Amino acid sequence: MLSSISNKTNYVLCLNEEAKYLYMNSKQQLIRSKCHDFMVYKVLNGNTGIFLDYNDWLEKIEIDVDTFLELHLNLCQKIGKIIRKK
């Protein structure tokens, strides 16, 4: 007999001081900035233990999937620019 497993997905934005300030003003302000001191996580069933740095962040804010995707892309673009400069 198969048990029914409910998968609950949450999206979390983790920020440090500068990113928190920008995001609290507006999501677009964070996106337009050069700040990359944030991370987004897709958390399945509340299991954050797989993310080694999850508890290192100053602030954690639950976000919707569209915000998650937008900020994930933005972060990838910002980090990509840094890597390409090296």
C-alpha cells in the first residue's frame, strides 16, 4: 500500500543588511542594484537542512514562485558578470 505524501513547497528569500534594505524599499530596487548579497531557496516540506548556508543569513522572507524565479535569474546574472571578469 502506497502512502500519500504531501509535498509542500515554499520559496524563501534570504538577505543580509544591504539587500534587505533594498528589497524592503522595492523588489525592483534590489534587482536594479549591483547587490548580490542574497539567495533564494526552494524549500520542500520545510527541509532547510540540505542548504549548508541557510542559517547564515540575517533575514528570511517567504516569497511567491514568480518572485523566486525573478530573483534567481537576477542573482545568476549578477554572479555571472563577476565570474566573467576574472
